[in-house]
Amino acid sequence: MADSGPADPEPLSQRLTAAVLDREEGYRTLDTLQDPATQSLFPWLEEVAPGFPDWLITVLFGGTYQRPGLSPRDRQLANLAALTALGGVDPQLAGQVVTSLRVGLTPEEVVEVFVHLAPYVGVPKALAGLRVAAAALEDEAPREADRSDLR
């Protein structure tokens, strides 16, 4: 029988780093990162699966996004790459393109993400992502111009 080492009398829950789940911060982070159009999914989702949007916002925006180690900009790059690699998630990808602008990526940088992804996820998926991004950027351009007048 293989020796598994000394028994650790401490329960696993005591040996792991506690997860941060801050519901209120999750909603604040959601409002900071995502525009109302991107958030418009949540009322429908609440009708279909009551409680699921609150769980999702709390765990994702009040948990994962609260972890140290990646800036919001870096997280957006990862989001764009993951959704493009998945494919078939056009509404979510379009929302993440808009969120990318909100965290400081330029339209040129957003486009370059898809160019960079082509050899990794395949040209068809990169092109599909680029089509979604181009449409989202085109839709967002008038809103960005309106907001720049307020600055």
C-alpha cells in the first residue's frame, strides 16, 4: 500500500483560501462593466430561471471579478478569446465587445484580438467573431460619440 503521507487533521475547508462572494459588489461591478443593453438579458432570465441571474451576478461579478491578479482589461481579453473559441455565442460576444470599450480597449485593439486569435481558434471562428465585433463596434460608435461630448 502506498504511503499517502501524514494525515492532515485539519478539514479541507480550513486548508483552502476562502472564496470572496460579495453580492453588492457584484452588482456594482456589473453596472460598471456592462451597459444596459448587455444587462437586458437578466429580466428574461429571471422569468425563465428564477434566482439564476442573481446567482450568476454574485458568483461571476461578486466573486471571480473580485479576485486579484488580472486587471479588468486583461479579463476582457480573456473573455473575447474564450467566447470566440466557443463560437455560437454571438449575443454574449457582442456584449463583451461593448464591455471591452468600457474598460479602455480601443476599437482597433478589439479588432486585433480576432486577428491574433485566427491561428489559435481557426480562421472561421476568428472571422465569425470579427463579424460580431464589427457590428457591435458600428452600433456603439454613435453612443461613444455622444458620451465624448459629455467629457
